[in-house]
Amino acid sequence: MSTPFYQLSSFEEYQSSYKKSVDQPDEFWAEIAGSFKWRKKWNKT
């Protein structure tokens, strides 16, 4: 997920992202949260 906004361009990309969100939720949401500008970085996902 290298884009600043999380956009999916195909159903296959959706399926892959969904699988990661279920199998590795902490890593998935850390990547999403990393695209935001935070005043204070989060401690836990």
C-alpha cells in the first residue's frame, strides 16, 4: 500500500487486502494508519 490514500483498483486487489486484514490485522492497520498525518504517533494498532 504505497499510495497516500487507500484505493483499490481491482477485485483481486480487494481480495488480497481483505485477506491481509483478516490474517495480519495489526500489520494491515499499521500500514493504513501510516498514511495519515498524526500529531502524535499511535502506540498500538
